[in-house]
Amino acid sequence: MVGKRRIRKKQKLGRMFRASRSWQKWEEKLLGTAVDRVVAARLGRTRTAVLQHRRILGIAPVPLNLPSEWTPDQDEVLGKMPDVETARRIGRSELAVEMRRQKLGIAKADSKSRHYTPEELKLLGTMPDAQLARLLGRFEGGVRAHRSALGIQKFDLQRRPWTAEQDVLLGALPDVEVARRLHRTLEAIKVRRGKLRIPVFARSATIGHMKRIKL
């Protein structure tokens, strides 16, 4: 019993200490930008302390009818400008914008952001966004947002047609190498080769064929 009372006393003192901690200007700026529970978690304070201080400063609570669903148009502008400017344009709090941007893996806009090279732009839509993000060392959300901003359709393995030039490579090189060159999955290469009844690559049997396709 004595041990439990000591624990409860320490917990009470901890709450009192957090409640009495002086408020900083940057902390007060967050009041009213999200529900008190969220602001409290971010500041390391109790919900009651946030609620009381917000009321003391005359700051209204965040409206309960804020839009909960993000639209593609709103996601598209994330990371294109500072979060505070994005928040002003789309009518959301800066905290909400920051949390959404981080959830999608989109980097914060700043002067050090890495621009897309012409070679990288050519790859958009040629493979799944997640695969391209790993290839380029970028966030998947950033790749997806940039592709959408340029009006490039999402990669669809079922709709991407095969060309005669691509078919020529099947069986002339290892499936892994063909997949790398054509920016297709290894499974897609195997399925296409099997559909055309092309045998698997064998170096001794394909030297002449490799010369004809000018590798």
C-alpha cells in the first residue's frame, strides 16, 4: 500500500509540474490549431492544461466541422511551399498540413530540395511509384505527387503494351537484365516470355541472336 501511495503522489506531482510550467510563445501559437488532445500530446502537457490556457488567452477551439477527407488537389500542393502557406491556401491548420505531409512521406519545402533531373522525369509512370522511389532514393509520396502534378498517369502493368523491340529482348538476355532494361517486373518478363513460348536465356544458344539485336 505504501508503495502505491508513493507512486500516486509522484504522478500527481508530475501533473502539477507540467501544469505549472511556463508557456512559451511557440507553444501558444499552436493553441486552437488542432483539438486540445492533439496539441497536448505534441507539447507534452495535459489536455486540461491546454484547454485552460487556451481559454485564458481567448482562443477559440478548433471547429468540429473541419474537413476530414483530403482531396487529391490538396495533397498535390504539399511540399510545394512552406506548410504555413499551404495551410492558408487550403483552409487547414499548419499542424494538420505538417502531419499529412509527413504521413505521405513528402519532404518539407525548402531551398535545399532536390530537383528532378530530365532522366528522372522520363521514368515517372514507367514503373510503380514505390519502385521508382527506391531507385531514385526519394519518398514514395513525393514521387507520386510530382507525377500527378505533371499529369502523368499511374503505372498500370495490365495496360502497358509490349512492343516488338521489347519482345526481341526476351530470351536473348537473362530475365533479370531484361526487367532492368525495360523497367518491368521480373514476374512480368517471365509471364510474357512464357506466353510467347520463348525459352529461358542460354548464353551458348543465343550468341547469334544477341548480335542481331545489337546489345
